[in-house]
Amino acid sequence: MLNVPKLRFGEFEGEWVEKKLGDISEKIGSGKTPKGGDKVYLKEGIPFIRSQNVIENKLVLDDIHISEDIHKEMQNSKVFVNDILLNITGGSIGRSCIVPTNFLEGNVNQHVSIIRLKEDSPKFVQSILSSWRGQKLIFQGQTGSGREGLNFQSIKGFKIKLPQKQEQQKISTYLTSIDQKTEQLTQKRTLLESYKKGVMQKIFSQELRFKRDDGGEFEDWEFKHGNEVFETISNKKHNSDLPILAISQKYGAIPRELIDYEINVSTKSVDSYKVVEVGDFIISLRSFQGGIEYSNYLGICSPAYIILRQKIEINRDFFKFYLKTHSYIQELKKKLEGIRDGKMISYKYFSEIKLPLPCLEEQQKISTFLTSLDQKITQTTQQIEAMKSFKKGLLQEMFV
């Protein structure tokens, strides 16, 4: 089999050459935690890079810094532009990134390896490391009974196949353009999420009001106690043939099998589970996660949850948004009961909190507007995932 990739730019030919990473590098090493540990960390100063700063092929700095004096003492752990940073221990082992050209100076700790190449393209080599081929090398190179870390000798021994520098650069430029597009989409999503958060605050504080279709003003909002809008339901009449719902902050109420969420429960336990209908709201008693969840599914859930069902005519989407606002969550948190993972919110306390009740037409306008923002955020997220999937496919085809 020739050492050539399946997918290649047309102007290049010839086989790629296998080399050890140690032979093409002028430095493979790591840093250390300064004497005094986190007690010497500063809010400002020289960036101190740890494994959590190496995220999805990108260096993400935070507010952990060290002094200029410590920086000078830690000569061997200094980081330069175009260094490859590779996490070598822990759960994030194998994550890597390139130090960007706008980076000034910094140091790494012992959990991050610096790979400084002699002349080959850092982006090209880092892309190999993040591909399935590179991840296989990393897995095989781990040491210890639990395969929990990489040592420098293992890294130096990684065998990778390289084309000529010009082809490396062409591939690097193309992959960089994909990364830039992904980053632009990620920034767009962040801006949309920030805008949604800000506009929700203005809407629910009534700083921002919608108008009728004819341009007229809506009437003042009413406010009703929680038990005037929702009643608590405890229907246990089922044959245990309905899907068991997981209640999570990320997914709301969703069948467990859809999110690979498995907890063994006995038939007797399931008999006591409550029926949840589409459109019900749910308060978690065992572990309050923030806000009140909504169900798009018919199913059953643990009796440890409070099921809320509307008593009056409302726009449920309006309350899907309102019951997840920061201000409402803070109001709920005032009466958390119990300790540790037993914290709960009672229906009695939920009932004591007043809920906003604009007229139905304004509720609809608000929910339509916020739903459109959610759709844009979802669409952008799908574009991000598509770009990541596209790049993953390229990494399989463009390397040997």
C-alpha cells in the first residue's frame, strides 16, 4: 500500500514519509506547578496554562496567572507562538491545540506537554494528533496500569507520515479555514444566546413591551399565585407501559432511552410512578437544577417530582420561557428545603410565588419571538456540528 492519502489536492504527488515525532521536534516537554501551588496564582500577570485551557483544538485562557519572577524561574515550561500543546494526563488526555500568533508569553503545568517542531507545519502535525490516527497513537502510548498518562518518550516515539512542506501548508491552510468558520458560527451562537438572555430580562421586567397588530397598547399585566395558574397532579393510573421520563435541565422531560440514561428500577417502584402528559411542567424534588422543566412527551416519572398542569387558559410556551428565567429561579431558590441531594421545592412554596399573566395575545407574541430566537440558536448549533463532522471526515481521508 502506498503511503498516500485517499483525499489529496491535485497538484501534489509522491509518497508521504514516516518519521518519529521526536525527530522532527526541537522540544518535547512539560511544565510544573509553581512552589506554593494555587496560593501563588494571580488574577493578572503571566498566563498559566493547564489542561482545562486546551479545549477543542483551541487555547482558551482564563484568569489564572503567575508572577513575572515565577515565569522567569520556569524557563523550561515557557510557551511560544506555534507550539503544539498536548494534554498528557487525566480525562482530557489527547486534547491538543496550537498556540495562536497573538499569544505573548506564558507557562504550562505538568499536565500539558509542549511540542515545538523544527520546521514542519504545527497545524498539520496538530491535526494529525487530533485525528483518529493520532488519538490511536495517544491511546497506545499511555503508561501505567490504568493507562492514565503519556510520558515524553512515548510522545517522541509517535510515528507519523508527512508530505513535503508545501503540501503540509496547503492542508493546514484549508483546515484552518474550516476552524475559522466553526469559530465564527460559535461566536454567532454566543451572541444569540447573550441577546436572548438580555431581551428576556427586558420582556419579563416589562421594560420591553409588544404592541397589538393594530399598533395599540396591551393592557397591564396581571399577577396570579402559582396555584391559581397551575394545579399539582398525581395520576398513578397506568400499566407501566409508558416510557419512563428523565427530568434534566438540558433536555427537559424526555424518555430515558433517547439520551442513553439508564437507572434500574423495580416493577413495584414503577407502579408508584406518576403519569406526565404533553404540556405538563415538572419540579424536581430530589435535585433542584434551576427552573421548572417542560414535557413534550407522554410518559411516567418518579413520584419524587411535582407535576404541574394548567388550570386556566395560558400560552404554555410563554411559561416555558418564564419559568426558566434567572429572576424566577432565584425566587424559587429562596425556599429550597432539605440538605445535600435531598433539596426540594414544595408545591406550597411554588403556590406562594406570583406569576406574570399578560393577556393571551401578548403571551403569544412573546413566545413566538423567543421561539424564533431558539430556532436560530438551534440552527447555528446544527451548522457548528455539521462543520465539526465535515472536518472529522477530512481528517480521516487527508492523512495517511
